[in-house]
Amino acid sequence: MIATPDDYSWFSRERFPELADAYCFTYVRGLTPEELVTRLGVRVEDCSRMTLDELIQYSYFGFYERQSFGVVAVGDWVLMVEANGGLGVSEEIIMPLSAGTRLVSHFYLEVKGMDYFYWIEDGKIRFEFAYQEGYSHWIEDGKIQFRFPHDESYSEEMPDELAETMERIDSPVYPIAEPYEGPAFLLAERLTGITMTPQLLEESTYLCGGVPGPR
């Protein structure tokens, strides 16, 4: 069965009121939660185990003092969840975090209409997608191209791993101008093999900590 953006319609402000409008999900292959925390420059002994609700409250409570995160193992990958955070799309963070492995991340901030997506292999950006205020661009091997939704000019140079998925989600039926309704999740699923589910988010116990400093 081929997934569509509708399969991620459960990720909404109704079910996740403090997460769906301001989140960042980052997947890193082959690391443990403890190894990811260490790569972030945080001591494991300074972290705590939390539920999703506790992580969200922890994130908002110390908003101006730290950039909070929670990590959990998912198969061969580790998933980092941020509520109202953006470590996973900060290149000074994710480039070294991807050393020797694959990193995939996506970020959405509803109040500013911002959506970002990264696919990095061992410190090299393979694909980057950004959407904000009516335009979008993607970067592949250092080449930038701006386009409006439904402009098919990108397709000839789209990375093979993502071309089919992009064609499926960037259409009048599933416009990529609505990132929080599923497209970023489909791209992440294609590159990681992980299907995000509400159970994965809600039933996991996260190793949580914070990177010091203002956001």
C-alpha cells in the first residue's frame, strides 16, 4: 500500500495542541540515544526519562534558557523530538551529528509559515526543502532552485530516491504548500523506513535534555 499525506492527518493541533504547530523531528541512523545526546555536547547523566507530555512541558518551561529535546531508539535509528525547537534544522548542529551516517529531519513553525526538510549523508547535504510565505526551494548538490507549488521544473534533477514521492505529494490533490498535512512525513518515511504513528510519539519514553543557550 502506497502512503499518502492523508495517512498523517492524525498529526493535528486537535490531538497534539502543543506540538503540531511547532515541532522538529530528527532521525539519525545507527546511533543510540546516549550517543546522540553525547554528539549534541550534553552529558547523559544530566538527562532525564520523560513521557511526551513531560517533554513538551519541559520544552516550554525553559524556553529562553535552553533548547530542549527528547530522544528514543526506533529500530536501527534514533528519533529526536523537539517541541517548539529547531536543533534538527540548525546546520551547525546537524552536519556534525550526521558524521558517518544518514540524518533526516523536518521542522514546522505555523506562526511564521515555515517548513524545512533535510537529508544529510555523512556531513553532506543531499536534499534540502524549504517552504515559507508562498514560495519554496530545494537544494541538491549545492544547486538552488526556487519554484511555486505545482511547478514541475524540478523533476529532472530531483534525487532518484525522492522523485516518485515528490511527484505523488506535490499535486493539486496534495499541495506541498500544506507541509503539516503529511508531505514531510512521507519524505522522512521514504528515507528512513520509519512510519511515524501517534502510538510511537505517545507511548515512547524519551531521554531528555537541553542544549544551553537562548533559542
